Amino acid sequence: MIDVSNTENQIHYVNSFEELVSTAFVGDVNAICWHRKLAGDFSEIIKKVKLNSNLVELNKATFKT
């Protein structure tokens, strides 16, 4: 996997969906993140996902196996 320890100036955090969709990418920022608490137990999904890189695409086929 890629070392992402020195990326703090590239990530901008927002507090709402409205901020997420209205915040522009400026300067070194190449990611905008919205931390939120999701209701539910996602452990089954995590168990089925095979992590081979820093990014994983989830689709219906992922969960049919």
C-alpha cells in the first residue's frame, strides 16, 4: 500500500453534506472528507472486502461471494 502519512496539507475536512458539495479544491488540497457517524453494523461488509490497495470499489459482485 501507499504511505499516506505526509498528506495532511492535501486533505480538507468538512462538517456537513452542504459543505462537501460546495467546497472547492484549492492549493494542494486533493481530497475533501466528511466524517460522520453511520448507523448500523458494517462488520459483514468489512469481512467480505479484500483490501489490495488504498482504494476499493464496492459493487454487487463483491457481496455475492
